[in-house]
Amino acid sequence: RENFWRSNNGEVVPFNTDPGKLEALAKERLTQNGWYYASSNAGLSYTHTANRQAFYRHRIIPRMLVDTNKRDTGTEIFGHKVSAPIGFAPVGINKIYHPDGELPVARAAKDLNLPYCLSTAGSQPIEDVAEANGAGPRFFQLYMPHDDELTVSLLTRAHRTGFTACILTVDTWQLGWRHDDVSTSNYAFYHGIGADLGLSDTVFQKRLREAGVDPKTQPNEAGAMWIDNVWHGRAHTWEKMPWLIQTWKEISGGKPICLKGIQAVSDAEKAVQLGFDGIVVSNHAGRQVDGAVASLDALEKIVDAVGKKTYIMFDSGVRGASDVVKALALGAKFVFVGRLWIWGLSIMGYHGVRHVMQALLADLDILMNVGGITDLRQLDRTVLESYPKGY
Ligand code: FNR
């Protein structure tokens, strides 16, 4: 089929990496449940749309006759030298997209030398993902249980297996109201898939025994218990954050801890005051609060307020290299992508992820060459022409 990747004796023919075409190919490959889970946004998709529109408000001013022959996409994050300021956003239950789940994604991230962020809702044990990621830089995204012993267990396993930062997601105490997803009762579907990452935890296994649930004969009950633990619907508050910071610092010997899902300036300020090492300005790809501000608009304000005091990362809506450049020019130091690599994984596992992310790197390198950008770390707002919000 046109656009499709034909694998011939290990030789691969690239499929078209236009994001719209990737999405269409992924839709063909996934079950309806899988497609609805991956593609659905909160409510009326206002936030998802706003995320994309915000990029149109900023245009890059290309510069000519600049010596871009020694250009460099590389940067550093938490002490790791990486190929580009682009990382794999944490995405749960990857077995929806590929039978090997998180493993091919972690392998592709290592091979491209881009940081990989594992979700607490992953469908493979932390240890196996770490092995697949090998020497690659990796971070652990925490959905924080209310069971402190379980939190400590997860963080300890992550530290022992080489995850060098903890990223606490604070915008998802429960899943947003996503019409498509709700329509297929995906709650039951998650139980079937099972988040092995949690099921294999010794503290969680203890909880299963206490509740009299045998995960072998009652996988749905065990899955439900795990889901209730991470997507339990009960919010954590700022009061709990000093405990988490201290706990992770003690477990990891002082490695960074960041908050993901920040959109308000005052929340960013609070994170800095409490001693978090960074924040990810994100609205979860528009899947949580429908009608929320565009993540790129939030980024600008947050950079103005705390950009000099903390390490600011960004995600939600990135589909191409120009989006990466715009976010960096507005003051983000690092950008994560989610759906782009999910489509790659759904289309062709390891090769699909690698192809999509490699295409993004190529797009970025070419944009720098033709746009007169030599070093992404030097980018600032002078490279942008920004229009007032008019929508
Ligand atoms: C996510 N995201 C997410 N975030 C997180 O902290 N833990 C998780 O388990 C997940 N799971 C997840 C599943 C799916 C299907 C999607 C689309 C997203 C949010 C993710 O980390 C990131 O914030 C967004 O995906 C970034 O937006 P784009 O790049 O997808 O537009």
C-alpha cells in the first residue's frame, strides 16, 4: 500500500511521516478500543485544538547566509548528553499498540540517544524496560499511589534500574472525560491489558494477597486494584510534596525530581519554592481539562515568571521540527512528544518508532540549515514573529 513501510529481508522502506498520514495508518492498524484510547481528547477537543493553534501564532524568521555547516542539535538534560532536546513522553499501556509494549520504544530511544520516560502505567516491568533501554538516558514518570509503601517500592525499583530522574504527573488523578474512550468502556479494556509494571511489584503483590486476589486466576480484579491505585480519583496536594521530594532524593542520592502537567504561573512558582528541579509545562495532549489554555501559551507566561530559576520542559501538540523550535525559542529547554511515536509504534513497532523519531530529527536538522540556526541552545524570542491571540 502507498505510504506503508514494506520490510524486505530486514530492508525497510520509509512510510510517509506526515503526522496526519501517520495518524490514519495507526488508525487502520489498531483495534477500535486502542484507537479510541490513543486518539481521544477530553470533552469537545477544545484544548487539543488550542494546543495546535497556538503554534500558528508564532512564525519563525529565517536568517540567510549564516554558517550553518557546523550546526548542532545536541543538548544536555540532567547530566546526559543527548542527540536533541526531544524526548519520549511517558505513555501508558503500550501493549495496546504493540505486543512487546514499552520494550521496542525504549530500544529505539536508546538507539537514537534520546531520553525515554517510562510511565507508571506501563505494561512491562520496570526492570525489563530498563534492560531494553540499556545505556540510554531514562526517567521514571510517577502516578503517585496513596499507598506510600508502594510509592517507595516503585521509586526504589526505578532508581536501582538506572532511571535518573523522577517526573511526577499532577494532572491525572483520574482520566478526563473522553467521549470516544468512554463509549467503548475502556475501563474494562485496561484491566484486560493489565499494567504489568505494577502487578510485578512486591508491595503490590502483598496488597493482592491481603485482599485475597490471585492475579493468575483473577487478572481483571488484580488489574482493577492496580488501576484504582494509580488512577484512584483522589488528588494529592502540595502538602505531600516535601515528603515525595525527600523520599526520592534519599532513594536516588539526590537525583532530579520534576512536576509534569503545570499550566498556571502560580503553580510553577510553588514548584520552584518547594525545591522541585524542573517542571514540564503540559496539558497531557489536551486529554484532561477540556477548554484549558494552550500549553504553548502557558509556556510563555511560565518562562517569564520562573525561567531563570528552574528547568522548564514542554509538551502537548508537537507534530514537527518547527514546533520544537518555537517552544525552545519561547524558553523551553526541552520538548517531549507523545502521539507521534505512538503512531510509529502502532504502525510498525521498533522500526516505526525509530523511523518517526528519526524523521523528526532530520526535519530539525534541515530546518536549522535552511533557517540559519546553528545551535538550538542559543534560540530566543528574536527568532520569532508572534501575533496576538486572535481566536
Ligand atoms: C499520554 N500521556 C501520559 N502522561 C503521563 O504522564 N503518563 C501516562 O501514562 C500518559 N499516557 C498517555 C497515553 C496517551 C495515549 C497519550 C496520547 C498521552 C501524556 C503524554 O505524556 C504527553 O503529555 C502528551 O502526549 C504530549 O502531547 P502530544 O505530543 O501527544 O501532542
